[in-house]
Amino acid sequence: MSIWKYSDDFIPQIENDFQLSVGEGNTPLESFPALATRFNLDNIYLKREDNNPTGSHKDRGLAYHLSYYIKKGYRDFVISSSGNSAISAIRFARKYHLNLDVYLSCKISDSKINRINNITKEDLIHKTNL
């Protein structure tokens, strides 16, 4: 199940044939009693977006946005990212055979570069001086 189980609430609507997914959504809501105690609260619940396929909440938004533009006939995409959006976009691009150029800051962390390199070795990554 993915974000599309809630698609009746999305505006504009995306028909089933255009709904892209890498398995995002349905992440657990977990109780953190120690954190609640620290803030003198009865309880704190955190939505575990790190359980999305790429470890980021970015998967949810990209699922919808890419689907929207696929519905309009687009297959070529460009993204500028500090890491998480790029990782998610690359995952979608690989799964759905989309054309993607990714522009990354030269300040991106080594851990994010390693994650990107684990997803793709292709020449779609461009580093900028920003």
C-alpha cells in the first residue's frame, strides 16, 4: 500500500494508470515515552518517515508530483537537491524509466553521495558550486 490509498483526497486527482509508487507511505506512528517525559508530556508520537523506501519523507511528495507530470505526458525531469530529493527522484526514475538530470551542491555529505552512488552509476549527476 502507498500514498495512493488516500488518492480521493488529492487535488487534482491522479488516475490509477498514472499513479507512480516505490512503496512510500504507511510508515508507522511510534510512541516515544522517554522523549515525552523529557518535555513533561503524557506521550509523544513520531511518524517514522525514515521507514520510507529511501529513508525520507521526500518519497511521498515525489510520488504525487511525478505522477501529475507523467499524466500530462512528461518523461524528462530535472531536480536540484541537497541529497534526499535526489535519492528519491533517482529511485522513481530507475523504476519507471524516466529521464532525469540531478544537480547537487558540492557541499553534499559523503553519506548522501554514497547512497546516490549505490542507486545509480549513470552520468545523470551534475555537481554545482552552490
